[in-house]
Amino acid sequence: MPAAVFNKGAPDRVAPFVFCLLFTSILLFAGSPRQANAAACQATKTGERVQVVYVYDGDTVKLNDGRRLRLIGINTPEISDKDQPTRPLADAARAALQHLLDTHNRILLLQYGQQDHDHYGRLLAHAFLEDGDNVAVRLLQQGLATTLVVPPNNWAADCYQRIENEARLDRKGLWALPDYQSQPARTLPLSSRGFRIVQGQVSGIRTTRDTVWIDIEGPLVLQVSKKDLVNFDSLENLAGQQVEVRGWIKQDRNGLRMKIQHPAALVAITGAPQQGN
């Protein structure tokens, strides 16, 4: 089986994931039953009990003390903001989280990661219902969230990925939408924006003072900050390989750019056939 590029000796680093879904369902969970159940990815230690008073979207809520809580480990489609329209299934993700909270007294138990606030000042934590169920798992099971690893908060990343894999294989929720299908990098139009899952061959790797640039066939270049290199094994090993990447595409002066912070978003799939024309 192809191997992901990730930091050896770090148990919370993400194991190979999405290419299994693309090319064979047999390899995905060989020798083990599906684990997508409410008890998956259980807390190791919760540190605070909080009450939610408002749900902004599927991954962000307001607490009764005024703090905003952003769930670690997942991302849900965005609700409309300024000139950005509401993304498909954003309302469904918000409604699903609202329902979970309404049926559990709006109480959450929080488990903090290594970083407990983001650059927006939001509180960062994994959230659990009083019965122990992981909120992120519930949303991933329904296909209303995708996994998101933002270092250094990588607790349960491999567990979350297994849950997402199952939803993706079953084409639940987001995984039935065209924008969430893996597409060849060479077919990306220059107008592409937002979250995409893309596959293609690494055609070159360049290093500047603060960044490693990974050129993918077509208009896409991956940007890896040198401060994030600690999360990876040698990126030079990717030269010439087929990879699948996920993230947010932005316009670059020479084409399209995607920032990569963790190996969960960059998986080698050399030897696997590329889909699409």
C-alpha cells in the first residue's frame, strides 16, 4: 500500500488515508470492521464543562460566557459572509450541530489541544456530549464535515480520518457533491477557488528562504512553510510521485496555490491510476 509522507515516531500523525477510497474499498478497512460509531475517538481527558447559547455554523458556537468555540479536527461548509455565498450543505451542518446540542441540554465537555486559541481569538477544543459522544465524529459520520489538521492540534487525527473515509466511501453528504470529488490537477480551471481535493504528479520542488514550493502538473503549486516542515519527513521524496492533496485553493501570480501544513493534506499515491481525463 502506498505510504503517506509523515513524521516518524509521532503516534498522533495521520496515517495514509484518502487514496484508499479512490482506488479500492477492500484495502480501506482490510481485516477490521467499520468503526463509524458514536463512541469513536473518545476523550482522553476533558477539562471544562460549558453551555452553548448560539450556533454560528457546523464547527463554531458561542458559549454562555461570550467566548467563541471552534471545534478542532474538522471543517464544515461556510455560512454566507459578506460577498461569499452560503456553501452547499452549510445550513445542514449547522442544523445537525444545533440538533445535537438541543437534545443534550446544550452542554459540551471540552478537551483542549496543544494550542487552545487561534489567531482570531477563538477557543479551540474537541467537544464531547455529556454521554461521551464526540461531536466531530457525529458530523463526520453524516458527511457534513471534512477532517482538518492544523498543527500542533493533531490529537485523534487518524481516528477522525477513518470516520471521514467511511462517509466518503458511502458518498454521504458532502461526498456526493462534485466539488468534493478528487479531480486531476491538470483539469483545474484558473478560476478555481475554495476547498478542493486534487491529484497529480509532482513536477518539481523548489526551496526559498521561508517556503518549500511543490509544483503539481497543471496550474497548481503547493506552499509548505519551513516552520511546518517538522511535521513531515523529507518532502524531496515526493519528486515525480503521484499525490493527492486537499485544501483551499487561492490565486497565485503564476496560477493556483494551496497551503499545506500537515501530511494529512498531502498523500503519496504513486502507482495508483489517476481518475478523470
